[in-house]
Amino acid sequence: MKTYLNTTTGLLTLAAGATTGIRRIDAKRGDLFLLEVVPSGTITGATGVFAAKSTYSGDPVALASAWTAPATEGAGYLFSINLNTAELNALFTGEIAEVTLLAEITWTLAGAARSTQTFSLVVARDVWRGDEPTPSAVEAAASFLLSSPDGSQWTISITNDGQLTREKLT
């Protein structure tokens, strides 16, 4: 996912120069989530950290302690965020569909630390785990039972030649 960082205000947005900050990012548990951060100014030599927690006082459940600097002009700094951690998995109790985490990006340049706004990282549960059985195929019925208006019952069948047959049961 590509985001844009205003290095003056610390606002993380979805479009360069936007004035509305990101409030929510959606991701999937078990995945490696790639988050690209394109800065508005030069921050060469800066270090970056992405942290996500279930509570402000808790420990991180997802953490990228470093970003990769861009290799080409105009590209952003890249976080590779592991969403397959024991701490994150522990939050998925019962049949809960998703968890909402508190997240932010902190960058440090020349000894000065700055942070983005806090935003929600909503992590959805996996639908496919990979160890489920294959669904059973439905077999077409060769015959079925019908009731007529007078209450009698009939069995309707089809032969291998495609002929329909009927038999009155009552």
C-alpha cells in the first residue's frame, strides 16, 4: 500500500499533498503487509519504525523496526510488516472476524524523533487456513418423490438413456 508522509506536519495520507490523514488501514492476518511511505521532503538517513498495538500500554503485536530506503527517485521508504505473530494470533479468540490495532510510524532524523497520527490497523482473520477439507461434491439425484393434488405419491426417475419413468406409490 502506498502512503504519503508530510514531513512538516507528520500527517500520513493516501494522496500526495492531501490534508486528510489516514484513519484506517485494512490488512489480513498471516500476511506480510508492505507499506510504502513517500515523504514530502528529503529525509535521507532517517530511520523509521512501524508499530501496532492492541492497547496504548501494551506491547507491539506487529512491528517493523526498520524501513528500506528507496532505490529509485520518487519511490518511498518500505516497511515489511509481519502479520503472522504469536501476539497478533492470540487476539483472535473464538470466531472473531477482525481486530483493530492502534498504529503509527515514527521516524528519526538527526536525533529528532517525529510520529504520524495514530491510525487504526484493522487486521481481518484468514478465511482459508490451508488445512480444511475439500467440499463434498453434490451428486445429482436419479429419482425424486412427488405428491399429486389427490395425495398420492409418485417416484419420477431418469434412465441412463435419458428416459423419464414414473411409478405411483400410493
